[in-house]
Amino acid sequence: MRLFFAFDLPSNQAHRLAELTLPPSASVRPVAAERMHVTLRFVGDVTPERLDRLVDGLGRVARLAAAEDRRVRIDGVGVFPGLRRARVLWAGLRIREGLVALQGAIESACVASGLPADGPEWHPHVTLARFSGAPPPELGAWLDRYADLEMEPFEIDRVTLYDSVTSTAGPSYRPVASANV
């Protein structure tokens, strides 16, 4: 199992993001609206014992997060790792205290389960597309066009521990456990 913690976007916002006109290129592989999410922590492969500890930790996170402001907003676009070697096209999230607290609680639950601490830099985003080769020449203009992308705020209401299953058709995500927050 290749696990990660995430929250899903409201359907209307995921569909709006999926409808953005992407830069034309054979290397662009768009992400379907039903697969759009914000990863809070990538976990990777785990043993059944660690999985049990992660599920227990998710329950504790839900209780802690209930007191936080969980409103977030899509805000801007960008690429990883950079324009010339872009591999991922994303829409960012405006960082708010409640979102940082939620991600920090997930990170703490992962460390408590025995996982090593994740790197210090977390960049909340929704993957819009991946590039299988060189990024299209129009990518810079596309980023300029959508630089001011902003959507209405929404509240995170559920955090899910997903199993990522890869295939030739692309990844699919199977919920393993979830909790209302």
C-alpha cells in the first residue's frame, strides 16, 4: 500500500479546475476532477501494524482539528520544480493558520506511528496536470494568464488516508480510513 493523507475538493471547484484550458502539448497529462485533492502528508508503503497506528492517529487528528478554522481558498498557479523542468502543474492554496495546524497534526500522527519526520517545507496544492516530457513552450504564458486564479473559500470537512494504486491508465485512490474534522 502506498498511502497518503489528503482532503478532497468540493466537486464544483474540482470541476472548475479540470475545465481550465491547459497548455497544448502531447506531454500534458491532465488530472481528472474526481482525482483532485490536497495531500497533507505522503506516507508511502507501511506494515499492517503501522497502518493501525496511522488510523488511530487520524481519529486523534479529527478531534484536534474540530476546534480549528478549516476554511481554505484556491489561490494562484505554479509548477514543480520550476518552469524549465516543470513536471507538475498545480493550483495553490492560500495558507491559513487552521490549514497549517491540520497538516501539523497529521505530521505529528505520522511521527508518533514511527515514520520519520517529513521535510520542513510543505506547499499545499492541487495537481492539475503532469508533464511526461518537456513542458510546452506556452507554459509561461499559461502561468501568467492564471496567476490571479482565485476561488471561493471552502471548509475542509473530512481527511482521508488513501492508498494510491498506479496503473497504465493513471493512479486511482482507494480510501483506507477517513474522519470528519
